[in-house]
Amino acid sequence: MKLVINATMQLTMSPTMQIKDLGAGAPPERNWKGIVIALLVILGVCSLITLSVILLTPADSQAGSDTKLTVEDLFKPEFVVHDPEAKWINAHVQARLKFANDHLDDPEEEWEKVMWSNETKIELFGLNSTRRVWRKKKDEYNPKNTIPTMKHRGGNIILWGCFSAKGTGRLHRIEGRMDGAMYREILANNLLPSVRALKMGRGWVFQHDNDPKHTARATKEWLRKKHPKVLEWPSQSPDLNPIENLWRELKVRIAQRQPRNLKDLEKVCMEDWARIPAAVCADLVKTYRKRMISVIANKGFCTKY
């Protein structure tokens, strides 16, 4: 009897316990009140943002959005087309444009009065990376047919030079770091003798760039006492200085002669600079107006020169 009763009790209690366990895992009821409050808060924030944008927007921009552009507006004097490149135009570009426009119609005779000048750096092996030699087949790696690599390209020298339509002037090697005093000494010992040698005559014009040594007060005073007219020069304009073409000519000639050391390099520079034909100098000056046209066509930016 006891066994039967225990079994009956187990059978009757088990379903009750299962139902109780299932009931304990049922999901809780949603807090609809909290959800509604959160939505109202979000809606209020969005309304405040929209109201702030409306209040802070200038009235003229709102009015402008309502206006429509008509064909008649295109022909009104106040109508101006926005140039997206305008924001890139800086003072240097504007100065180049002004220089080109101011001198576009200058006669060729005016440019013949100019003594052009500048400095340059000449590398010992600057243009000598490739040399041609006569050799036997399969003898390309013979030491006599190769060029040893050199750190810093074997060294370099700094030169100051000048020229006019009548030919090249003096060439001077700059020793050490050039300051204003050294620059004025170079002008005294090289510029003025070059002017006399090329028979520039009165009214000659001196050109140099806007390097601080060139524009120093002492240098300006020195030039004022020597009475040359100084060409007003736009900054960052090496393509407007034809002496850059002569520097290229000189470097090509030096590469062909293959100097072996800096002393030899200086000697070769002096010789080949003097050998540049006067006709080359005259042609650079004769075609100078094309540079003005190119600057204007490029809106003041760099040109092929």
C-alpha cells in the first residue's frame, strides 16, 4: 500500500512541477509607458534642432534660394562667373602675371639692354651617369669601362654668372657661404667689368632675383650708387630668367668633357662658359616675348621654359 501511494503522489506532482517551471520562463510585460516617454523626448530634441537651424540661417541666403537665374541675368553687368581656380592664385602668381602684362609689348631693343644674372650649382658627375666607350664584346665589366659610384656625386661648385644679348659675361666661383658683403664684392669684380667688356653702354638694366642677399638694404644702396636700373622681378620665376637655359647648355658641355675633380671642373666651367656663342645669347633674348605670352596663357603658373 505504501508503494502504491508513493507512486501515485509522484505521478500527480510531476506535471505540477513542470508547469511551474515553464511559467517561470515567460517573458515580462513591455514597459509601454517608458517607450512612449523616450519617443517623446527624441521628437522634442529633433524639433529643437530644426528650429535652431531655421533661426540661425541668414535671411539673405534664404531669399537667395528662392531666386531663379534667367537668361537675362547672364547679360547683366553685375553677373560674375565664379572661377574655381581663383582660390589657388597667390601673390607670386599675381606678380608673375603683372610682370608679363607690363612687359608684353616691350620692344626687343629693351631686352637687349638687360644684363641677366643668377647662381647655379654644378655637380662633378651631375650629367655623367652614362658614358659611351669603345670596348670588346663581353668586356663591359672591365674596370676601365665602368664608372665607380660616388657618394654625393663627387662634390660640386657654386657659380655666379651673367650674360646679355651680346654674349656671356664673367663667371665666378663662390667659395664658402655667400652673404651680402660677398655678393656685393662679386658684383664689383664681375658684373661691372662684364658690362664694360660687352659694351652695354648707358641705360643698361640689371636683373637678379629676390634672394635676401640681393634685396638687402646695403646691396640696394650699392646698386643705387652704381646707377644701373634694376629690373623689378617676380619671385619664384626661374622660367622667366633666360640664364637658366645657359646653365643647362653649360652643364651639357661639361658632361661631354668629363672633368675628374673639382679643380678641373672649375677650369672646364670657365672655358666652356666663354665658348658659348654670342648667337645663342642673342636668340634667348630675341625670343623673350614668348615667355610673356606663355605666362599669360598659363594664368601666371609655371611655363615650359
